[in-house]
Amino acid sequence: MMRKLEMGFMHRISARLVVGAAAVATVAACAAYNPTDVREEGEQFPVVAHWTATSAPIAPATVNGALKWDQRLGFRSDVSFTVTGPPNGVFQWRVFRSDCTVNVVALNNQSATGLRVFATTQSYPDITLDATGKATVTSSVAGWLDSLTSYSVRIRPTATTTFTGVSPASCGNLSYSAAK
């Protein structure tokens, strides 16, 4: 015959063993269904948003473009920009914070109004059109476009001065759509 104190002690030990076994089984099940995923390359991060724009010429210019911007987790975007215009033309392009109605430079990076280039100028390689007047350029851009902010893509003929976005040859507002 067991004393009451001994029975309680044995019951507590077996209850702890059951709970411990259940915890081990749960961890093992999670590890089997949710393996650790290491991502080292930007292309491995999922696309979370799509941005597009159609850049229309501003008279007297005749250059226009179609922008496709796939925003990924990990602070990176894959960008493709197809441009048409005069044969063998060379152009610069940039994405600016603000829509096409704005034609003044922001006073500084904290300014609530005015044009501010998104990312660095190295993110935007020059575009050289072929003999038929077409070209597509691709780029990887670091940064995160905010869906509550207006952006525009602007094109101008290549020049030696800094491209501030003012008086572009072509402009188009970016449109946001969530990735599905």
C-alpha cells in the first residue's frame, strides 16, 4: 500500500514527462514543416509590390517610356524601363518623389514639397536608343517606395549638369499595386 505523499510525487513526475514529451514533439514538428530559410541573394526575396508608369513626352520632345518596378522584401527593387524616341538618342532618367505636376526642386531632403530623387544617381544608368529609336535598361535599386507617397519617372536628354527633374522631356506618375 502506497502512502498518499508518495502517490502525489509519482503523479507529478509522470505528468512532467508527458508535458516534456509533448513539447519535444511540437518542436520537432515545427522544424520539419518550417525549416530555417537563409536568403543571401536579393533575387531570392519575394516581390511585395508592383509599380508601373507610362512616361509621356512633353512638347517639343518625342521621347516616352514604360517603367516596371518590382519591389522586394529586403530593401531592394528590380527595375526595367523601356524607352522610345529619336534614333540613337541618349537619355537620363530618374524616379523622383512627387508627381508630374511638380516642377520645382525640394529645398532639402526633409522638405515636404518639391522634387527629390529617389535612391542614388548610380541606380539609373543612361539609356542609349538604337537605330530604330528603342532601348530597355534594367537596374537594381536599393530603397523602399512608400505606397502613400507620389512618385514620377522623368526623362531628359543626357547633359553634364545634375538632373533635378525640373523641365523633363517626358514624365509619368508611378502607380502602385500589391503583389499577389
